Amino acid sequence: MRSLLTAAAICLSTGAALAARPAGFGPDAAAQAVADGVSALSETPPKREGARRAFERAIAGGGDAATASLAYLQLGMLDEAELNFPAALAHYRACVEAKSSGRSAHIARGRIAWIDPRSEGGFAPLVALQRVRSDPALRDDPKMVDRLALEAESFPPGLVRSEARIFVGETWLKDRARRGDAIAELRKAVDDPSVRTTNVRFAARDLVEALLADKRLDEAASVVGAHPFDPKATEEVQRLLRRRSFRRAASVGLLAALAVLVAARLRKSRRRAATPARDSATGKPAPTLPS
């Protein structure tokens, strides 16, 4: 989401530069249409439909390659904001085809690289995830997060299912009462053999930290043993294991020493019981009374 916002800022600055060009630069109609679209998006609230019509007019107006590329990029970003990922891909690809070099094409390639691997299920899982993840109100709504967790169980294997589980797990971790549920959700993402990304590495770290907070050291050790791709988490677990081993060894040593001491005292007491009492004056064994 941050990369999309950065791209939007770059595109708005590029559009503003086009608007500032002299009237005689290139096909005026196309350049003006891009400027109109950028202006519509800059209003509060943004006039998205007006912007879309302006960018489509710029493409139809026969502008130069840079103008067309920027217009396609802006359309793709509008599509993506509306969760219409197939249309966004088409516009991003058209952006690159219009002008393969330049800032617009660079941004479009980045968005293609992000969207394309998340196309499983005809983009339906990605729409479900982004609807919650990109909206602050829905992101903070426990019912919507619970609903996403339920939907994720039916997602096909792939990036989106993994990212949905990580999002849900990390959200639940913020609620101490849901820590057990969060651990279970993160474990699903970490144990998924179909996905190995940086996000999974961070999820593994969150999972280990949650397990340690729950004093489940052996389970944390099992996680880092099966997924040793986070050196920081692995080192922390190994340190705690060493400390526990030292404490156990110290406890065993103390118990052994106490056992030796008790045994010695018992032997001494038995010897005393077996030795006849002596008269304090003569030093001879004291006479025993008849039974």
C-alpha cells in the first residue's frame, strides 16, 4: 500500500509538470486532459470519475508517448484503488507499451510485479484481503478481521492466503485475549510450504515472540528448528534454551548435593544408634536395664 501511495505522489508531480508546460508543447489536448485529471484527483474529496474521463480523453487525443504512458498509469492506479485488479494490470501493461522507459513505466512495472503473482482465484482473494487491509475503519473492526480469517480458509494456496493469515495473526496479537488464536493463524502461514517470502520470515519472528511470551519455549524452538531463516529469532531461542539447561543442571546439582548430605546424616544417626551408651564417669559402656 505504501508503494502505491508513493507512486501516486510521483504521478501527481509528473502531471503537475505537464500542466505547467507551454501551450504549444506537443498535442495540447492530450496534455491538458492529463492536467485536468491530476487536478480532479487533487481535490477534496478526489473526483475519481472526472479524473478517469480526463485520462481516457488524453489517450484518445493522440498525445505523445510520455503523455499516453502517464495517462495509462493513472488509470491503472484508479483501477487498483477500486480493487479492479484485471483492469489495473491491463492499464499498467499499456503504460509500459506506450513508453517502455521513463518514470511512469518504472512504476507500472513495479505494480505489475506486485499484482500478477497474487492472481490466484481470479483475484477474488486479493480483493477480499485488500478491502480490509487498505481501509483503516475495516482494519480496526474485529468482526471484519474475523470474517477475513474465515474466508482465508477457502483461499487457494498462494501469496494472498499467506498474507491474509499473517495480517489476521498480527492483528490478533494486539489483543492479549486473542494471543492463542494469533499463534494458530501465524503458524498456518509459517508452515505453508507453497510460500517463502520476507513476510513469512517476519511472521515467523512474530510467532516465536508470541510463543515465548506465552512461556512455550519448546514450541518456539520447534519453529526456529523447522524454519531457520530468521537468525535473530533463532539466536534468542537458543539463548533461552541454554539458560534453561543451565538452570536445570544447577537444580539437579543442588538436589544431588542435598541427597548426599541427607544420606551422610542418616549414616551418622545409624552409627550413633548402634553404638552402646557409655558412663560419663568411667567411660565404660553403661549397664543396660533388663527388659
